Amino acid sequence: MAKYLLLVLTFLTYGSGFSAVLSDPGVYSLPMNCSELLPDPSPFINYFEAVGRGVVTSNKKLSSRIFKVLAIREKVSDAFDRQRDQHPIDSLIKKTLCYYREQKEPLKPVTFDDSNFITYLSQSMTELESKVNEVVYQWEVDEAQRKQFEKIVEKNQQLIQKMKILAEEQADAEVKRIAKKAKKTVKDP
């Protein structure tokens, strides 16, 4: 039933002139290629979200867990994007989905409502959630350390500025003393 719905939605979205039927068509089939050479994780993130949408009535617990992971991803997205090339939660989601692709179904198309995939994902969510929490925790620790180091650097910069001013004053006094001694040497012969 869901596969027929997918075909109808695909036709309405792509096969006719009415592409505005779906505001966000998403990805309804697990990407076939999990190569590391393809760094764009968006097909995997979109598929992950499509699974959450697809099981919202039949498996509310799984759907809730998927949307929680996606909400955490969005919550920290700006912070991760500033610090790193690739969002680590995207990588975790991609690895979870790719494990199924590579280990269980390397050749068969896997739709968002595939019962074997839903079972696999339900069993994998605890590990995924744990890894997501570890990534966020580590990022928060790194961020706190970075802020602490910035405070130390700023404090050191202030101390360095004070020392430079003091050194300039001492240098001026030393140069004046040497100049006075030199002038005295020149006058005395």
C-alpha cells in the first residue's frame, strides 16, 4: 500500500506539472551508495526523516526517537557548522543507515516503510541516540575548554601589554642613563 502511495506521490511530484503537491518531497528510498567519496549526507538525513514521518502512526515510539535525534541535530547545527567541515550527527545517521545498506541489503531498494529496515532501525536507535549524546557532550566540553582558553589568552594578552609598557619605560630609562653616561664621557677628557 505504502509503495503505491509512494509511486502516486512521485508521479504527482515529478511526473506531472504539479510539483507543488508536496512541499518537501524528501527521500523515500535508502540511497544505494554509501561511499565516503560522496560527502553529502542530505539524502540520508532526508531518508531518516522520511522514515520518522512514515511510521508516525504505526510506530510512534520510533518516530518520536527519530524526530528527537533530528531536533538535537538542528539545535546544535549552527555550532557544529562553524567548527567543523561536516556535522558529526549527520555522519552518525549516515553510518547507521549505511550499515543496513552494506550488511543487510546491498542491492535491494529499501523504502522508508520497509518492515525489515524499521525493525533494524528500532533496534539501532539506542546506540544512535547514545552516540549522538556523546558527540554533543564532547562538543560542549570542547566548547567550554575553548572559552576557558580564550579567557586565559585574553588575560595573558593584558599581562603582556602591561609588561610591554613596563619594558618600554625601562628601556627609555636605560637609554637615557646610557646617553647621560656617554655625554659625561665625552665632556671629561
